[in-house]
Amino acid sequence: SVAASRRSDGTRSDIAIADVKRAYFEAEIQRDVCVKIPPEYWAGGTDAGDVVGKLQKCLYATRDASKSWQAKVHHVMSSLGYTIGKYSPCLTYHRPCDTVNLFHGDDLV
């Protein structure tokens, strides 16, 4: 979604809202986490017993998902020249472009 308005000085101001699909699956996991492989993974739906898989990326609803996603966002935004908010790290600012971003979970405003 995009909305446009005029500032008091007459210049245009745009607001865009985006939802990052599968955001938490893009972040590197910060610790060793193993999960039991579901029976439907195996041929015929039989349970393989004590077989587990070690996660390489975050899985939604794990403790690391939100923290790791935020760290990835900070890394990418910093590499693009954005300054991370000192008192509110969910805000980023790019002075040359006069752009402010607000991140809340996987939503971007």
C-alpha cells in the first residue's frame, strides 16, 4: 500500500506499507536448535523414531526468530547507508534520501 500527501512546505511525502513474506525464515539462527522430523516427511508417513534435524535458519515461533530477523534487518539497512535509531532500534533513517523506516516484526512502514 502507498499513500501520498503534501508537507507544510508543499513537497510531496509518500508512505508505503509492506509485509515481508516468510521474514523469519530468512534470518540465520544464533544457536543450536534441533527439531523432530514430522512423520509425513518419511515415505508412507511412518515415524522414524528419534531422528531430528538441526536448523540452519530460524523457524517461525522459535525464540531466535524475531531477534535474528531484527539483526538481519539492521545489517542490511546499515549496509544501505541507513542509521539505526539509538533509542528506538525499530526506526532507521537515511539522511541523503530523507527517508525514515519503521519496522515492527515483519512489517515495514
